[in-house]
Amino acid sequence: MMRIRRYLRGSGRVLAFVFIASVIWLLLDMAALRMSMDDVNSQLLKERVIRDREISKQQRGTQLVKQGFKNPVQRVDFAVTRAGKGPLSSSIKLAHVYRHGGQKAGHQGGHLPKADEPKHVASEHKEGHYNVALKQDGPAKKKAVDLDLNGMKSETSRGMDVIIKRTLPVVVSNTTQVPPVVHKNKHGKKGPIHSEPKVETVTEVSVLKPVEAHPVKTTTKLIQKDGKGKVVDDTASVHKVISLDLTNVPRDANAMGQFGQAALVASNEDAEVKKRWNEGHFNVFLSDKIPVDRAVPDTRPEMCAQHLVHDNLPSTSVIFCFVDEVWSTLLRSVHSVLNRSPPHLLTEIILVDDFSTKDYLKEQLDTYMSQFPKVRIIRLKERQGLIRARLTGAAVAKGEVLTFLDSHIECNVGWLEPLLERVYLDRKKVPCPVIEVISDKDMSYLLVDNFQRGVFKWPLVFGWSALPEEYIRKNNMTVSDPIRCPVMAGGLFSIDKKYFFELGTYDPGLDVWGGENMEISFKIWMCGGEIEIIPCSRVGHIFRGQNPYKFPKDRQKTVERNLARVAEVWLDEYKDLFYGHGYHHLRDRKAINIGNLTDQIELRKKLKCKSFQWYLDNVYPDMKPPLVQAEGLVFNRGLRKCLTLQKGSLSFDTCDLSSQSQHFNYTWMRHVRQQDLCIAPHGNGSGFALQLCDNAVPEHRWLHKSSNSALADHLIAEYASKRMCLEAGPKGDTLHLNSCESRNAFQKWEFTKYHTQ
Ligand code: UDP
Ligand code: MN
């Protein structure tokens, strides 16, 4: 003993100190290494996504999935690429990627994977980004780690490196994947059963490094571009966008669908997949197996993480309305908001239950959500439809900004601040995130192309279209700049609450689903606001081929009625294009009651909103819709003369382009008209008359250049039970109706100019 004590004196003491210090150093080093590995893994994921993007860009020329509008209009360069899998060549159709496409035909989507579609091997998801990077053999592994360590360093120095916090390997409970069983806890209060560790209120838990909890403040000049490329310069206090992903339970890297990877079902589970498909019109069976707080790849353009946003952004109420939403997707939506929104900017989450019928959405949902103080549930006493359900949420919201989301989404990291920043800069800006695709079949998180914006085609069919190249060049746009968006997709956007009410909210007369995105878009633009897509804000959404819920009335009639309300209030003279492109039957007011529009028309006057012509010229100038189908002289082939209207009577004359009396229009309402006068059959059906044009009078409509090619040049009276064609008398002294003959040149008519659309 004495010897030891002696030994510890003098040089011995120094040795002991060195030994203890080394042990402490070693322990610290191990801890640091463990932390680094977490960051490395998240960085690996990011690198992989970026690499995939590069590959997909290179392959784009040949393998781009060209997606287009469904009939009746075609076009659009819409590409969907699959995270970790290159461009998607499977059956994702634009119908899955756009809302309110008029006819959401069952045949288009909602399809189950076919037996002959290639199946991914069952173990694939286990070799996701995460494990592949760590488990690959020597050189590959080293290379990857070196690369990512560099990446990590620079990330750290930017002060925003927590993207995905996870520890390897931890098995997370499965309880989050299925509806929790309700039981009584010791206080007699009902609560969900969780395996340990118990899930706590996420917003109160921080696994952040200090740097995220206290964002780096700076007074650096904030230079941002507005939608028109104008530079907004501001010197207020700002910080780098917070890229949170808070989880209080470490994530299981091997869980199904983790990191947005495709999840797979064994072939013997196909029947189960099919059985449950209709519950949500996507792979519900699989969704229930994926963690409700899974990580998704950070798909933002690289520079987004560097963007500065103001410290004093307004906070938001997030409003989800839902009807019979699938349990796991509803929970994943809520968790993604809780986990990835800076808590101080999230006032609350309002769940508006639009009179769901499913039992699990009642007490069980209350119980589950009771662990999150910020979540409020509002239950409607009867089915209102998404428009009025959202309005109910808006009416009780306490946040300065309203953020509407669909109930089957996953918000990506850093999604919220870029949206709020835009509202902060201008309260009349209505920002939308980029809507990415969560595959309805394998639940993978898919990337979408840059520079996409929401547009419409006639008859008010929503779709996506890339910004014209020239516009991008002219405005010197980068992939992270806000994109002016003529029409929002509908489901996801933020709006200043006061402004939303000033605008008169949505037209509350719209029922169930459909057309409300057109309505709010026209209203915003025409009444002084702006809609933007914010590339630094990204939210995944499951696009379904069919609405999984019932419509209280006929689905098609509901959508048509909504669209007709929008057309009547907002389209001015262009409403003819809406009716003329497939909704002729709606012109007959007796066939459909679109309800009272007085309030909406008054509102438009009160807000002094601009014309639809202004909207087309300024917001969607690349559309340039012609107001008529054809115009100019009306030439009769047999007679080789032109129709002329003089002193209230029709006759034929030598064709003369400069003569106004020979100018007629063939309108979208299928009128052959000069000013207010329409040519109409008359008497017993063989004569004709000039009448004041009336949209509701079927006798005023003529088919011309219709798909029937044999009679394409004819003017066919639409009203007659038998097909009758307009015919010129051989001497040019009569104009009458006759049985249609495809070769009769006196029944063939030609306008000077046809507008194809
Ligand atoms: N929704 C609702 N009531 C309805 C119809 C829809 O609350 O009568 C909700 C629905 O659950 C979803 C949102 O409104 O959260 C948008 O509907 P959906 O996802 O069907 O629209 P899509 O994305 O297919 O256009
Ligand atoms: Mn949806």
C-alpha cells in the first residue's frame, strides 16, 4: 500500500494523470464517432438523392416519363423520378399527380400492381441508403465515408446539420404502425398502449444540437427574389432556415419504407393488399407497416439549406380536413408536421373530421392525439365536403397564417419557414410547397421535376406544366426561386389568415370536392394577390386514382356544378370556352341548379377584382385562348360566294375580306353569329331565321368541324332529331336546311380562320 502511495508521488502522479486523461479522451472520441456516424448516414442519404438526380437528369433525354393532361387536352413535360431508382418508368400517370382533373376515372388509376409487374426483392428496403453505405465492401465504403465526412464538415459549419437524427441499430416499437389499442391508464384516463420508450409530446422534446435550437442570428443582408425575379432587399434579423426532424424515438433504419424507400410486400400478401386497397385507393396494407414518423430524403435543391429567413416569421395553424382517412397516413401527416416544423412557428394542428364513418377516427383518434397538446380535433355533425370543412378549421384557427394540407402527406425537412417567409414579405402572397409524390403502390417518396407550375386547360382541367425555357433564362431563375403559379393544385398552401377572410375565403357554395382550387386561384390573382410555388418547401402527397370516399350526390354532377359556379363568377366572356369544351349541357339551367351566385358576384365587385382577360394577359400569357373557334368570311364551296348580312337579312355576295357585313364568328357556344344575331333554323325545319343569340336555346347551335369527318365542313343543326345541314340554293337566292349529304358542295362551308385549341 505504502509502495503504491509512494509510487503515486512524484513522476508516478504524472503517469496516472496521463492514463486517466487518455481514457477520458478515448471515451469522448467514441461518443463523437457515434454522433458523426449519425450525421454521416443522413448525409449519405442526401448524397444518394443528389446522385440519383444527376443520373436522372442525364437519362432524361431518352427516359423521361412524359406525362400529359388526360383528354381532351394533351401536353406537358412532367417527369417523376424515383428516389434511389432513377427515372420512373412504371405506371404513374399525371392523373395521379394532379388534382381535380375533371374525370378522375377509375380506369386511370387506383390500379393495383399487376402480377406481371416486376417486383422488388423483399429484402430491398433493408438495403436502403443507410445500410448499403455502411455495409458495402472496402473501397466503396471508404469512398462513401470520406465523401460524406467532408460533406458533414461543411454542413456543420453552416450550422444546420440535423436533418435526420437516428441511432443505429435500434428497434423501434411497431405500435406506431398500427392503430393503438385503447386502454385505461393508471389515472383512469384512456391512452394508447405504447411499447417503451413511450412517445412524448414531440414538440416539447428536442434532440437538436444547440445550434438548431438557437438558430444563428445574423444581420446579413437578406437577398431574395420575388416571383417576378425582382430582388427583395432587407436588413432585418435573419437566420438560416431550420431543417428540423425531431424524433423522440430513434428511428429504425431497417423499418419498412424508412427514408422514403419503396416498401415491398411478399407475393403471398398480394391478396391482403388488394383487399385493403379500396380503404384509401392506395396500398393501405403497406402504409400500415411503415413507421408513422419515417424519415424521407431531403429533396430540396442544394442551396435551400443556405437560405436566410426572418427571425420574426408569423406562426401558423395547420389545417387538415379529412373524411375516412386511413389511420396510418393520417398519423404520418400529423407526425411529419410535428417533427419537421419549428415549434415556435406552429401554433396548432387542427384536424377537421368531415363526418367520417370509421370507428378508429373517433375515440381512438382523440386518445392518440391527446399526447400532442398542439393538436385539436373538430368533428362536423354532417358531411360538408372539403371546402366547408376547411372553412370550419379556418374559422377557429388561432395562428396568423393558415396552412391547409391534405390528410395523406409527409412534410419534408425545412418545409415551413420558406412558406411563412413569403407571407411575411407580402401578406398577399399565397405560397404552395412543391408537391412531391408518395407512390400509391410502394409508398416510396418520389422526386418531381424543377420549374413546374400549376395551370389549367379547358374546360378548367388542372395540370402541371414546366415554365417556358425562355422565361427561366430571361428572369435568370435558379431552381430555388419562387415560381409564379397560375393555378394552385389545391391541397397544400399557406395564406395569411386575415387576407383569406378579406378575400371572402372559398365560395362556401362549392360542394364536397372539385373546382375550389380554380376558384381560390382566380380570386387570389384577380383580386390583387399572387400564388407561388416555393421550391425550398416540399411536401409528399399520395395521389390516388379515385376518391376513396362517397359523394353525397353524384360525383360528376357535383364537380360540374362547382366548376360552373367558378365559370359564372370569374371567367367573364371566357366562360364560353368552359362550356364549349365539353360542358354544353350545363348551359341549360333547367338541367342543373348551380345555386345562387349573388354573394360571389357582389364580392368580386366589392374587391374591385380585375378581369379574366387581365388574368390571362398577366398571369398565364402563354395560354392565349381564342375567344371563338373560327372567324372571318363564311365561304360556300358549291356557290363559291360568301354569306353576307345586310339590313337584317342574309344573302350571298362575292367574297370581300374588307366587308364587315361578311364577317361572322363560329363561337364556343357553336353559334354562327354576327354581333348579337345568330343564324337559326326556322319554321318547319327547312327555313332559317336571324335571332338574338341565346346560350340556352339549343336551336342556335351548329356543329361544324366536329369529329365526324364525312360531314366536317357542314353546318349541322344540333337541335333536330334528324341530322339536317345548312345548304345554299344553287342560284344563291335561298338558304335552307336539308338532309345532310357528305358530298354536296352546297352544304360545305369554310371560315377564313380556324383557331385550334
Ligand atoms: N375531404 C374532406 N371531405 C370531403 C372530401 C375530401 O374532408 O368531402 C378531404 C380529404 O380527406 C383530403 C382533402 O379533403 O384530406 C382533399 O381531398 P382528396 O385528397 O380526395 O383530393 P385529391 O388530393 O385527390 O385532389
Ligand atoms: Mn389528396
